[in-house]
Amino acid sequence: MAEGQGGEKTEDASERKLTKAREQGQVTKSMEIPSVFVLLAGVLALRSFSSMIYKNCLAMLDDTLRFEAVPLMTDSEIINLFFRYSEVMFLMLIPILAAVFLAAAVTNLFQVGFHISWESIQPKLSKISPLSGFTRLFSPKSLVELVKSVLKLVIVFLITWSVVKGELDNIIRLYDHSISFILMYIMELSFTIVIRILLVMALLAILDYAYQKWQFLEDQKMTKQEVKDEFKQTEGDPQIKSKIRQIQAQAARQRMMADVPKADVVVTNPTRLAVAVKYDGATMDAPMVIAKGSGSVAANIRRIAEEAGVPLVENRELARNLYSMVDIGQAVPPDLFQAVAELLAYVYKLKGKRL
């Protein structure tokens, strides 16, 4: 039972694992979103700037065919024509290229943000392994991609058929029109078909992104043992942390015991609790607790105080209040100041000192 639970990926991926996966180039990404929206942006840009492109093409054709004399087709003239028409073509295509580039950038940033993973582009033999390729070919992911491809073909066919069917009467009568009208009609009809297809594909791409995100999170799930191992790596082994805390506590007790001889008085309970109090009117605004403890620690405080000649005064209520209310290194609170001041006055009187 325990082995089965440790081997099944039932736990959600931690932030550390997701971050590591991102560094390796493993992110939620749908290939449908950029392809669809890039095509959509390109088609819309082409439709918007079609008039400008048409006029430029006519002007370029007119410039090519209209001449007063037969041109000398020398090498320099050919190169000059090439650069001139290339510039015109480039200026015509700038709006479409800009729309395509912007769509590609926005869709990829929407999915994965700005991130460069050098590890994912490193050459690996596993990427060209025939066995790995065969495994990927018949994996559930490949089956999903096959279903998507078939679905896209069906959508393209149905939308194209529905648009063409609705335009059959107009298509039949095209022979009565000019060639320019026929070409414009075909372009408008093609644009309508493409836009409708891409709008449906855009919806499918968004659904595909949701599926890819779900699949990615499923693939990144962890076993219970992986969660425990990661916790040990990030937070440290509990046994080691416990040992470190013990060492730190022991060092703190040693420092505390070293301060006991500096105390003015040790208040006791009388045997269970011991609190060492010090007051220096020149440097302190109020008396300070410099050591405290219960049980064996209290016994050590009393022993060190006796060896150092620090007075031990039994006051059950004050010892209990100081122990529970004041931490080591903190000043006595106003509620206890009167009682502590009276105690110090008593001790100083015994020593012949003044408070």
C-alpha cells in the first residue's frame, strides 16, 4: 500500500518543480494559438492594405512595360531594376509582416511570457533517437494531435461548403462579368471563407491551450516521496534541523550561564524556577532579565549564583511572573517594575549599595 502511494503522481507540482521545468523549457504552450492568430493577423492586414498593394503592383507593372525606347539591359541596369522593385515590394509587405510579427510575439508572450531556455535548445541524442520517436508517435499526445487534425479538416470542409453553397447562384452567373470583377469576387469569397475558418480555429486554439495547461500540470504532478524529498532539499532534513536547534539552544544556555555572575539578584520559586536580574542605573532605564530557567537549568543558575556570591531571594509570584512575561535580554515591564525595584532595594541594602 505504501509503495503504491509513493509511486503514483497524486500531488500537485510545487512552485520549485514548476520553476525548474520552466528553466528546462517545459511550459504550457499550444502550437495552435500562434499559428491561427498569425494567419488571422496576416489575412486581416492583407485585406486592409489590399488596395494599396494593388495600386503599387499596377504602378510597378506600368513602369516595367511603359517605355519610350528599348532599354539597354546591361548588368548595372538589371541590378538597378532589381533593387528598385525589391524596395517597392518590401514597402508593400511591411504592414503584413508587422502584423504577423506582432501577432506571433503577443501570442507567445501570452502563453509563456518572456523567457529564454538555453537548456531546451542544447543538442540531445534522445531527441533523434528512433525509439523515442516511435514512442512519441504512438503516445496519447499524438492521438490527441491526430484528432485535432481531423477536426480541423472537417471544419475547413464544412465552412467552405456552407459559404460556396450559399453563393452558387452568383457563381453560376459570373460568366456575364468582366475578368476583373470575377477576380475581385473570388478574392472576397476566399476572404470570407478564410476569416470564418480562422475565427472557429481561434476558439479551438483557446480550448487547446486550456487542455495543454491541464496536461502540463498533470505531467508535472509529484509522488508523495518526491514531495518529501523536495521538502528535505528546500527546508532541510528535519533530524538535522532538530540537531542544529539543539546545538543553538545549548550555545544560548552557555552564554546565559556566563551572564549569571553579573546579576544583582536571582529570584527563585524556590526550586523549580530561577530568574537572574541585573540593573545598572548608568546604562539601563529599567532592570533586565539576563538569565532564566526551570528544572535543571534553574538548579544550574542557583549553583552559579551561589558560587559567584549573587544573592538568592525566594519570591514565588515574582519569579513566576518574570519567567512567563519577560524574555532574556528584555527589560522588566512596568507592571513588575515596583516589585523588582523593592527587591533590588532590599538586596542593595544588604550589600550597602544604593539603587
